[in-house]
Amino acid sequence: MDGSITTNKGIALISKLLASKGPLKITRVAVGDGTPPSNPATLNGLVHELKNANVESIDNPKNGEAKIVVTVSSVGVTVGFFIREIGVFAEDTDGKEILYSYAGFSDNPQWIRPEGAAVTNVATYDLNTIVDRVSEVQVTIDPSSFATKEQLENLDGRISALEKQEHVRIYGVRWRKNASASAGERIYDSVGMVANVGTGAEEVINDFDSVYPFAGRRRCNGYRDADRTFHVTAYEGEPGYTTNDPTKLVYVETPLFYYFDGIDGDYEIKAVSAYPVPGFLPSPAHINPDGTVRQYAYSAAYLVAMEGETGSEKPSSRAGVFSDYNSLNGWATNIKKLGSQYTGMLIADQYVDTILMMVEFATKDMQTIMQGCTTLPYSDTHKALATENSVNRILITKAQAAGYVVGQAISLSASAYHLDELAKNRTITAITDKSTEETYLYFDGAAVNIAVGNFVSSRPWVNGATDVVAASSGSPTDNTSGKYPCKYRGKENPYGNAWVNVADLLAVRKGSEDNYTYHMAYLPDPTKYAAGVVSEDYVELDYQMPGSDGYVKEWNVDERYPWIRMAKTLGASSTTYYADYYYYSRNAVSAVIAGGDLYNGRSAGPCSFVCNFAPSASGWPRRARLS
């Protein structure tokens, strides 16, 4: 609880009532999911009011306080929400309603399920409200609330059993052991549920939009303090929230959940629940350094862009800008410009997104649901066919142009297709045929001089390209062509578009040539990263990885860190088993990058990992995300 205070208008009302010797008339109590402000005394209403609470009882004023008991139920709730604020409203002496007192609950909000959920819930609050020396406090109490209160008190044990044991909601998917099919079978409470993704403004049916923890994911602005604690400054839809301010980082909040990921009898099972279940583990992204569990985890919604005046650039997570590229070492340095408490994406973040996606869509091959940006052109054969000065277009063959789409980014170079000295991060505005064999790519920005033989190649989409998607997950134009970025429940590009450096892993090669072994080193405190040196702060995981590349059939698991899953058995394909690709280490120490980029095709995906670049290696495909 952030605190309960009497508002400025409430204090003024007390003075009026003391002078007139009139009663304090409580008109109602309401709840909302708004973020409590730093000075709630100035509020005239809740930050984001959602519904009225039932007033169960009120104690007579004692020592200047009255205790109001209220309940909030699932009745009438169409979309579940967290109670983060409660307001007591009263009638002013002029007959108008004012916000009398306010309480905030940012640290431990209560989740209220929608009415249609198989198990609903009721939250009860005791509000101690200052009434000073007011002679009488009047409040209208709903007669039906007495029955609800009585039922709650009499059946407390039964409700506890229903909520925590008998009717805990578990959402899962299973596969027969060693079965090659990527698509799984829904189990537990997932049976019969439908999960669709959308394109653009399309509205789709997704039953997971109303169940926890999936429904609890949402975007916010916020920051980490020196102790690494994350502070939300505004949620999407609240005053002050923005996606395009470089000084306001956009994150995705994921509520605490518990998971199972392993073998049970003849089946491989992945399952999640909002409650602790025997055999389930807390989400790794929600575990504090001391082993305790926190209620929320935060990972950036967008890839990192470095913004600001030259020499004073800082990382941002926002829409409307192109992300930047760097090596793992370079990103470790740049991200620290926000503060020593910040790091790049952690392997726990990657795992949380992956298991939630696989459970929701009942498949190991997420590219069958959303291809992601994985099939854009990238070839040294895409060269200008004509010389033109001061233009915003480049002429290439019609066959080559067929791979590009309006809205994507391209770069131009005179020397190599992986460079961009002529034009960097230009957006294609039109694709127009010149003839039956030649096509112009038109692009934005300043005009450039094009010479025959200049290179054109694709680059990652601008941040925020998926913000037009109305569904909880999906892509701007289509989910199947591989030309467009995708988002998963607030997070843009969970795979595809560009590789993302993993900040707390290094791949280690041991031994001598023809006798190498391949290992993974984990850094429990990612703030201790030191330029790719595998120091004593690292823990070597209890397994070896293959010394070859291939599609993954089976993952290694270290029981100490079961969420760090790296390839054990290869031999799958782009459409079987996990259907994501693994590249082994070619160096004594290598960075780990995840997800795939804009030209990796069906080898990309949430479980695609590359371990063959040194921590110092940079290049346009290697991006970063704030953890």
C-alpha cells in the first residue's frame, strides 16, 4: 500500500462540517487501475476509475477515524484488471460529489478476474478514513453486500481451496515424447481455447486475452533506480504515457506466473499458472537476486536506439526511430550510459516470452503463427541499373524488387551490400515499375547520387512498425510472408528483424582442434559483464552443446538454471520439433545472440541462437533490448 490520505477537498469538507455540525455523507467507494501519483492530495478523482465497490459496513468514528469495509467482485467486469487505487467519495456542502480520501496499491495490487472466467474472485479492503471530530458518518450500504460478506466469512476455507487447489487455472500444451510434430495438443484449462493473431486494425478472437498471466501483460513507461527496482511512471492509456519520447522508456510488464517445462510420463509438457502449483517453478524473470519472488518483471518493448547529441547519446526504447547496432561489448558500454543498473536482454526474458508464446499458440514452431520479419532481400547482386543524381530512387531488376515492400528500411552503399555510407535507414515509400524488367524503389530522406553498381539491401524496420496492430499479437500487414515485423503481447520483434544480444551468456569452446567441447557460461549478476572475459563471476552450465549447426530437436537443461536451454540434439527441420536453428561457437569465447534477423527465413524464431561471433564483433544485424 502506497498510503491512504485525505485529499485537499476532503480536508476542506471536514472544516465545513465542523463549523456546521453536519454529518459526513459518504456517497460511494470506487476502484481503478491507475498509477498513484506522487501527490494524491490534489486529485479530484481516481487516475483511472473502473468500477464502484460494495460498501459492506462502517464502524463508528473512533479517535478521529472511521473504518469502511468494502468488497470488489468480478460481477460486471468484462476485462480483468489490477486494483491499484481506491477512492472514497463524499457529498460536499453544496451537494456535489468530491474525492474525499485516496489509497494507492502499486506495490501489491489485487487482480480482479472478468465475470465470465471459470473462477471469479472477491477482494476485501478495510479503509481507515480520517473523519476528525465530525459528529456523524452516513453511508448507504447495499443490502446484498451483507449476504456476500457473510458468504465470504462462512466459506473462507472452501474459497481458499477452490482458488488455490481445486480450481487453479493451468494452461498447457503437450507433445508425445520424441514426436517430430511441432504442433502440440492443448491440455488442462487450455482445452477448447482459441488463440488468433491479427493484422493491422483487424479484431480477432483470442481467449487468452482474458486469462492470467497472458491478460496481465501490458506496456508502460518506467525506469530502474540504483537498486535495480523498476518504477512505473504511467501505463498505456493513462495520462502521461507515451511511446515516442526518447526520455521515457517503453517496457512490457509481465505479471508473476509459475511454469512447468519438462517430461511427465510419455509426454513433453509446457504449462503456466498464475498460482504456485506442485512441481511448477516461478518465472525466472521474477526471481530477485536474493531468491525471493517479485510480482512483476519488465523487458523493453522496442529495440535500443542511441539518441541525443553527439557524445552524449543514451539508449532509448521507443517508437519512431531506427534501432542501432553494436557488438555485445559495445552494447554493454552504451547501455550503462543510462546507469550501472541497466543491462541488455537477459536469457530469462527470452525464456519467459518463449514459454508464454508456445503455451498460448500450442506449438514449438512460432513461425507458423507469425513468420516475423525474416524474408526481406539481402544480396550482393542487388545493384543499381542506372546512374542518377540527386534522386530518391534506385533502379533494380523487377525480379529483385518483388522481394521488397513499402514501409521497410533499406540502406545504400557504393562498396558493399552490408554497408550504408550512401544512405542509411531509408524507408521505401513506393515501388514502381519502369518496364517489364526494371523497377524503381523510391525512398524518403535527402536526395542522393546513385551510380550503376551501387548496392541496395534491406535493414531492420523502424521501431513502432507493429503499433498499428490492434490485436494482442500480430503483424502490420500479414503474418505469413516474412516481410513484416511481429509483436507478442506488447513486445515488438520477439524474433526476426534483427538478432538481439543476450547480456548474461557467453559460449565457451574448450580443448584443441579436432577435440573441442562446447559449453555455456552464465553470469548471474549481469551488471558484472567485463568485455567478454569469462571471470569467476560466471557459472559454467552443466551440459555440453553440439559442435555443428542445425535445427534443434532437444534442449540441454541445467537443473540449477532450467530456463537456460541450449541445443542438445540437432536433426530437426524448419517444420519439425522446435524448428529453430542453432549455430555453434567458432571462437574460444563467443557472444550469444537470439531470434534471427530479416533474411534468416524459417531458421529464425524465439529459440534460434547464434554462438559463432566474438563479443567484440559488430555488424548491422546485432541489436539490443533493455532488460
